[in-house]
Amino acid sequence: MTTTSFTAHQTARPQGLPSPDDFTLVRGPVPEPAPGTALVRSSACRGAATRGRC
């Protein structure tokens, strides 16, 4: 299992339509799921996240 998580954080309030400058891609450890929750793997950004584009 992958041990790195990529999360998009909104860093600015968009004026009009959002742009990539309004977000930051944050890399961190995969969290342990809390009781009653699930950890989901998504392939939506596979490859793009490792290049900093998701």
C-alpha cells in the first residue's frame, strides 16, 4: 500500500472561477482510519499528483 497521501488544500478565496493558484498540493503520510470510517484509494489523480498536478 502507498504510504504517501496527496491532499489539495484551498489556500485562497477565488475571485471568480478558481485557478490552480488558489490551491496547494500537500504531501503527507496516509492517515489511519478512525473507528467507523474508511480509507479510500482513488486513482483519479494517479500520476498527476506525483508531478504536482491534480
